[in-house]
Amino acid sequence: MAVLPLRFEGDPILLHTAEPVVAFDNALATLVRDMFDTMYAAPGRGLAAPQVGASARVFVVDTRWKDSDPDPMIFVNPIVTARAQEEIAGEEACLSIPGKSFVVSRPAWVDMTWQDLDGVQHGGRFKGLQGVCVCHEFDHLDGLLITQTGVRL
């Protein structure tokens, strides 16, 4: 387990679409463990693979660990399958853009499918802080930063 160096705004990997994961192996498991270590150390609530220099469609989220018991979630090859038409604007920050906050509009809820570390398919609906986090991290997989989707405060 290791804390990986973060990539910051201006790094080209943050602006490219990440590659789908095809190998569900020890390398993927190590990447995810290191991503959690990095996210908790930062300290953040979510982290996408491109933010640590890996072009892989993977992100991790734990929206509860700062206030309650940890609830780590792993998303491999996530796909947004539905989203609310209603959008809610809120303040967001990003580990790759330190010291800046933006107002970003996100769907009131989002449905996703994803795989776990064994390649098993899952699905769920996310709203509130979890919804914001999964949308934020999903954007990273498509090379989008909150500088492109939000308004700076």
C-alpha cells in the first residue's frame, strides 16, 4: 500500500478519456488500494485513476469516512445508465485543483452500472453527496475537470 503522487491541473492525463479496464488482476487491486491510501491521505472523498497518473476507468469513493464509519466503494468501468433531469448546483473542490472551489450543477440523482475488482457487475442509484462524488469522479474518466463544468467561486 502506498500514497501515490497526485496529478494537478495542467497535466495532460487529466484531459484524456481513460482506457477501459480489461484485466481484473493483482495490478488492478494494488492500484485501487493505493488510490484509497492516497484519497484518505489527501484527504478527499473520491479519487479517479487519472488523478494518480493511470489511464484506467476506475474511481474510488468514500463519502462517509470524515463523519462516520468508512464506506469505501470501488467503481471499475462505470457507465451512467440514467440521470435526473433536475439539476442541483453545489460547491465542489478537487484534489487535482488545490485551493480552488467551483459551483457545479449535477443531476439530483444518477444511476450507474460498474464492475468490482473481480469483474462482477453491479448497479445502483446515487443522490446527495454520493451522487455528486460519483459524477465528479466519472467526469475525470472522461477528461473533464470542474474548471470546465463549473463556475469558480
